[in-house]
Amino acid sequence: MTAPAPSTVSINAALAHAAHYPRLRYMGSKYKLAPQLASVFDELGGDTFLDAFSGSGFVGYLAKAMGFQVTSNDYMNYGRVIASAAICSNDPLLTREIIERITGPAADDRDFIQRTFDGVFFTADDRVFLDSAWSHIAQLEGQTKDMALAALILSAARKQPRGVFTISGDLSHYDDGRRDLRTPLREHFVEHAAKYNDTAFGGGLEHRAIKGDTLSLEETEYDIVYMDPPYAPPTDDADYTKRYHFLEGLSDYWAAGEIMQNTKTKKIPKRHSAFANKLTASDALRATFQKFAGARALVVSYSSNSVPGLEWMTTELGKVKSSVEVREVPHTYSFGTHGTAIRRQATEYIFIAKD
């Protein structure tokens, strides 16, 4: 896929390009807010862009399509892998030979996924494929490895009902007829490898994907720092490890070796985020605003059904920037992708703080 040259990129062209982005069913995804975010980024202008909480990687990819040099960061490794595959790759890296090798006979006798997740996730054949695929992916390097892993991660997420890994065992009652639930993971991988190949485009800029704590990032001044932190709901927390622990483990083949064997879904220990809990979110957000006060502009996505609220966010951003604008976008959050999924109306805030 060939993207327009950065100097000639229009909002519509960037949005059309970003529409091809491989989509996870991801808690907090900003895919539906792309027109509003692209408009804000276009108005602010500049050259460098930090996506401080990259998640599914979509916003960073949109910024790349608009001509920005993008640094993407997430505290989960699978977020780094996805960003590396989609944002940092300038060329299609998964050749036919690589895809055929990954989907062919195993390169070794590893069986960790087969043993650990028997009766938990996927069919026996699908678990065999995941082990086999990793036996080949382990031999790859750099962005080629990350692109193959991103395709594997997307395959697993699409095959799992509702796209989350809080449910396990016999999931037949979640079968709503979607093709994704019936397609073998081997076929999913071939399809999603092609999708990630299609995301790759150049433009002469070098982009970065980092796994780390936002507050520990280097003190680089960016033109735009975009923040989409986990939203801390008033009566719960935003636990990405709980929902996506299998994807996190799959991203490095459970390299840390930490499986909570007493849990039904074989979770990994929680990757704590101060942003995801109502007791610690305010201090974490305040520190982040102060850390990136030197950026030309801070753009923050937040939800009306989270804490801290609108007034607090506006006040705290006003302490580091002289002008704070709030744009409101009606939004529907869906908890699940099935026909009877719970849907909650809320307002998505886009804070624009600048001098």
C-alpha cells in the first residue's frame, strides 16, 4: 500500500489509509473517533508525535498516515509488538516463504500452549498451531518477527469470543455465527499476515515502538503528545492484563514463565497501571501532564464515565498550558461484541492543551 507523501497528506487521505488498519476488538479503541482526532492533529500541526498509551496502535498509525514522525509507547508488550509491526515497518515483511514456513510443520517439539491451555482456550488443533507458529517465529528477528507476532496476536483475538480472555472452556453459547469463531487459527494467520503487510508504507521517517511506563519515558520534546490512558471507572478498574493476558503471553511466548496456575484462565500476574485505578489515577495523570509540559500541545482522550472528571482534567491541564479546549463527542461503549452486548452511552472528551 502506498501512502501519500507527508507534505501532501489531507485528512481524508489519512483517514482512508488508516481505515485499512487491522482492528482488534479492543477496550478503549479510538477507531470511531478517528475523524475528530485527525482534525485536531491537523489543526495543531508539527512534525513529531508521541502516542503515550498506544494500546491497539490505531491512533499512532493515523498520525503516521498524516505525516508525523511517531513514537509509540505502551506498558504491555503486545502493544509494542503491534506498533512495531504497523507503525515502524516501511515495507511488507512477511513474504510468501515466511508465511508458508510459519503455517507448515513445526520446527521443534515445543508444546507449552497445548499443555497449559488445554480446555481453556481454542481447539486442540488451534493450540498445536500456536506452538508450531512460535517455533518458526522464534527464528525471526526485528520488525519481521514483530509483524509475524502481530498477525498471530490478531488471529488469537479474533478467534476468541468477545475478543477477551476472561472467559474459557465451552464457549459455544457465545457462538453468534461469526466467521471468525469458526475459522481455524492457521487460516486466520494467513489472512492477518496479509493485512499487516498491507499496513506497511514508508515516507522517509523513522518511527519507534517502546514498551515502558509512560512516566519513565525520556525527556524528549514532541510537537504533539497524545494520551489515551486507561479510564478508571468509579466502581471498578481498567485491567488490561485480566482481559488480554493471553495476548501478552503470546507476544513473547510467556518468557517470564509466570502463570497463575490457580486461575481458571491461566492468567499472568497483573501489570499494574496507576492510571487504571480511581485511587491513583489523579496523581498519575497530574505527573504525566507535568512531564510533557514542554510539548507544543497535549491532546488527551478521556471519558465522562471515568474519574477524575471534566473539571479536574481541565484545571490540571491548565496548570501546564495556558489554553485548554474541550471537545465533546457522544460515544457508545460496548461491553462485548455479541448481539446482547451491554452498551453504555457516554461522552468522549478530547482535551487540547497548548500555549
